[in-house]
Amino acid sequence: MTKADLVEAIQAASGMTKLEGGETLEALLEIIKDTLIDGEDVKIAGFGKFAVKEKGDRRGRNPQTGEEITIQARKILTYQPSAMLKAKING
């Protein structure tokens, strides 16, 4: 499903125009992005939880040369579906 598909679904479900549906979706995505950038989790009841986690430095290996390297610390985005969503997906 693409962003355009989501806009059409919002428009169909709410009776909004496509423009209003698109603006609503964009606003929601900006709020989620800003919240995650600020280091807060985003929990949506019945859907799941988005969180930013920190990964520390770790040792790795260059697959072409076999040389050991240090992979720098970084932040990753994780998603954990809710139990309700898991149950619906699994029937």
C-alpha cells in the first residue's frame, strides 16, 4: 500500500476530499516523525509501538578483504505490533 492508497482510503472512510485526506496523512506522519526524532516512543492502541533504540559500537569484518573494522554506534527504528494486531493477522 502506498501513500496515495492511504489517502484514498482515508478519503473513502471519512468523506474528506483527497486534498483533506492527504493533508491529514501528512500531518499525522510529521507528528510521528517529530516524536521519534525527539526520542519518544509512539504507541498506537490496537496497532503497535514505534521506538528508537541505540546500538553500540561493534566489531565487524569487511567481507571482501576479511579486515576487522569497528561499526559505529547508531540509532535504529523498531516496530512492535500489538497483541491485537498479531491475533487478527494470525486469524
